[in-house]
Amino acid sequence: MAGTDSTPADHHTHGPSGTAAKLAITLVALGVVFGDIGTSPLYAIKESLSAHHGMPRDPSTVLGVLSLFFWSLTIIISVKYAWLILKADNRGEGGIFSLMSLLPAPGQSIRTLSLPFFVMGLMGAALLYADGVLTPSLSVLSAIEGLDVVSPGWSRFAVPITCVILVVLFGVQRFGTAAIGSWLGPLMVVWFAVIGLLGVRGIMLHPEVLKACSPTYAIELARSHPWNCFTALGSVILCVTGGEALYADLGHFGRFPIRAAWYSIVMPGLLLNYFGQGAMYLQDMSVEQPFFTMAPSWAQLPLVILATAATCIASQAILTGLFSLTHQAIQLGLLPRLRVIYTSDHGGQIYVPLVNTIMMLACVLLVMIFEKSMALADAYGLSVAALMFITTVLYTAYKRRTGWSVATCLLFAIPIGLVDLAFFLANVLKIPSGGWITLAMAVTLLVLMWTWHRGRQVLSAKFNKQVLSFEALLNSLDTHPVPRVQGTAIFLTPSDEGVPPTLLHHLKHNKILHQHVAIMSIRTAPVPRVPEEEQVQVEELRDGFFRVRCQHGFNQSVDVPRLTKLAAQYGLESREGSTTYYLGRTILTPRGHSELAGWQKRLFCTMSQAGANNPLHFSIPPGRMVELGIQIDL
């Protein structure tokens, strides 16, 4: 049941084998969940203490910024995400679409949400896509810039090397992650161990840096430099980028492995490294690359290589997450039926070629435009801050619906929301210097999803106007019978009622029917996965007609032949070799009259052409499928 305190990955047996399984999952979670936030030390501190914030680089400023880091990680990640948000699971799944699906009443879809919540959910998903473009660009570029510490002459090669790495990274996506998945966790263990040890090495130079754990240093910084401290929050947020992955990957690992990895490995490693970098500033206020400077000279080149590997892992993790997010959006009817390739027998490993290509081009273009990680950092943060605020609002609404009192909701929403809002407003100031790119990407994706959603509503309404009742069809066949041939015909339709236009077109042109005719409708349930026994309902009508109602979760693929076999167990007359599937190929034109604006009609028609072939989406073998063209004027 949604909102329970257990997820599938939490249900391991007790004893040695159960403990070993949890440890193994925790190890894998290190590579997938924490790659983004784990590589933030490469750029977060140096950007927060950069001169353009206007604060003097002195010991009090360093300790104040470190205090902001410590309490940001504690409040946002340890309390908000790891402790509270992870409890909001939809049958074990997390992420922005799962959270949206928890808001409607049980059994209702996200389309029943009020407009503000629906748009906020779409905006949250759009921001994740923007984050997915910026993370590889910034992370890989900041790692390669470490070459400047090894040899200043190498810095001019940072941009071309980064572009090559990004092209290779996106190029290998079509092979899937199964082959390299087992290496992600161990490599990230090495990464967190190394950055933790580097931090200890730095702290030993100036142990007084640990005083920054006290919030008084952050408060004093805000008191002495209020405006500069506020603007610096736009960079401080870089230390929590990737925090949303804790919730997004909940369904893959469960709460225990994510929490165990965070509290025992990730958070200690990050804090040690941040405080170690702060000690390097206390040692030399002019240091430009505090992360790489912490390492002895002989270890700096290996550290650059390790950092590059870690940033590739971080990029891989977010790409995998965005492919899953795209799959969910398609199933929920928020994006067209793009081509989705399953890269292994495990359903969770998917690859979306169009998304991969667009993101690769966008990442390379960003690196070539900004050239420096500190410049690119101005475009980063806005998407994270806005998404954090949206998550707080949606989570509060969910908890209010499921039993929290108004007072309890306010007790959570006011302090957490104010922190989120402060980060968001600070990042709004970065819009002219680079944040506009994030905003442009997010708004573009929001418009695409909203247009597709509204277009589908208008299209469905036009379909429903053309729907003939079954009683009228059967009466017509009684009066004007047509020949019946052996076999079963499955007519797919988005509507649960009436006769689909494809069946009427088939009768009009072919003037023949199969012995058994099934009208199959498929809907996406507001849950990640629907059990097999709940996926199919069969209603036998008369004269060999059946109505088959199917449903699947938004994390499940659609396999119509498999659903047909399930329906056969519930009374549908169907044999695999003698079943033909009929689908409507809708040809849209923007010449009709509807609620859509002219530009939305044209955009929706263009998006409909980008969808994959129906047989690929429904897993129907091409030799068993017949398409009938239907033109509709929007």
C-alpha cells in the first residue's frame, strides 16, 4: 500500500544471508545513488568562496561557508530526504512521478490532480531533465580541470578532453549498464575513502576548522555580510546537488541501503573533504584548486583520473535515472511513445535513443560555450533548488491527505520550506549569468509535456464523439450480417467503452470479421507496478465479441501478446498463431477547431510524429499486426 514503511528492497531475510544481501545492495547504491552528490567536492567549495560573491576570503568567511555546508547537508539530505521523504513510497517506488501519484484519491490518476499540483509535478520532472544535462557537463569538466594542478600547460586541453569523454559516455549507453554495473559501487567506495582521507590530511593542518560544525559561524557570516551570504547560497546549494537521487532510486534499493550508505560512508566522506578543503584555505587563502591541492604532488595525476572516473559514474547514474523517468512519462501519457530499448533481461535497464542523443549534444554544447566549470556552475543549482521546493510542497500535500494535522504539516513545511525557498531565491539571482539556460530547458520540457497532455485530452474527446455503442453495432450486424472467418482479432483502443474507429474502418473496407473479436483497452494505473492477477479483466458480450480491460503500472512496459495470453486464461477465445492485432495509425492535422492554440496544434502534431511505431511500444510482432489509418483534424 502506498505510504507504507517498507519497500521491496527492505524485505530481506534476517541472519547472515540477509545481512550480506543488504550490504551488497548498499554497495551498489553507492555507485548509482550517490555519484552526483559524491562528486560535488570538486567544485562546491571553490565556487562558494569565489571572489564574485563579494565576501572577503578570510578565516571567518571560510568557517561561515563550511558551517553552511554542514547544516545544508544535515537539514536537506539527512533530515528531509533520508529521514522523511524516503517514507513517501508508492508501493516501494520513489521519484517525482511516484510522489505525484500519491496525491489523488486511491484509484485515481494524476490527471485528476488540481492544476497547481499537476503543473508543479510536471515542472519537477522538467527540472530533472535540466539537471541531467548540467550534471555530466559540470562534473566531468571540473575533474579534467584538475590537470591544471598537475601541469598548468594542460589546462587548455580541458574542454576538448571533456567533450571526448562525454561523447564516449553517451555513446556506450546503447550497450546498457549491466556490464559495468558491478564496478560502480566498488569504485565509489574507493572514491569516498580517498576524499575522506584527503580531508583528514587537510584537517590535520588546521584542526580548528572543525569549529565550523557550530551554526554560530553561519549566523555570524549572515550577520556581518547579509547580502553576500545570501548570494553565496546560490553556490552553497552545489553541496546538496544529487540529493533528489536518494528518493528517485528508492524503488531500486529500498530505504535501508540508501540510509546506511548515506549515514555511514557518504556523509562522513563529504564532510571530512569539505572541512579539509576549508583547512587548505586557512593554510593559503589564494589556493585555486583546494580539492586537488590537498593531495601530495605524486598523487595528483592519479587523483584526476579517479575524479574523472567518479564523475563518469555520477553522469551514468543520472542518465539511467532520466531514461527511467522518460519511460514513466511515456506510460503516464506525458510524452509521446518514444523508442525504448531494453538493454538486458532486467526491465529496469532501458535506453532511449532520442533522449540520449539530445542530451549528448546539449552537454557538449554547454561545455564549449562556458569552457570553465565555475562559469557553468552559474547555470547549475537553479534546477536543484526549484525541485527541492516542489518536493517539499508535494510531500506536505501528500502527508496532509494521509493524516497529518495542519499543525504537523506547518511544523515540517515552514522550516524546511524556508530553507528551500532561500536557496531558490539565491539561485534566481544567477539567471542572467547562466541560470537562464536551466530555466529555458525546464520551461521547454514543461511546454512539451503540457502540450502532449492537453493534446491527448482533445484527441480523446474527438475519438469519443466518433464512438458507436456496442449495442448499435450488434444490432446492425444482426440486420446486415458479414462473413466470419476463423481466428481472433484484437482491436486496441484508448477508450473503455464503445466501438473503436479501427473496427468500424475494418468493417467498412474489408466487410468481414473474425470469429472472435476482442476490444482491448490499456490504461496506466497510478502505481509503479500492477500484479499480474490484476492486469486483465475479460467481459464476454455476445456473438463472439469480448471486451478486455488491461492496466499496468507506470514502471511496467506494455506487452500486448502477453496480456492476450492472460486474457485467454479468463475466457477470451484466442490462440497465439491465429490472433491478429489491429491498431489505428492516427494522422493528425492542425486544420480543425479545438481548445488548443494554433502553435499547440502544430507542436502536438509534430510530437506525434516523433513517437515510436505502435508495434514496438506494444511489443507486437510486425507480422501479426494490421494498421488502419485514421485522419483527425485537431
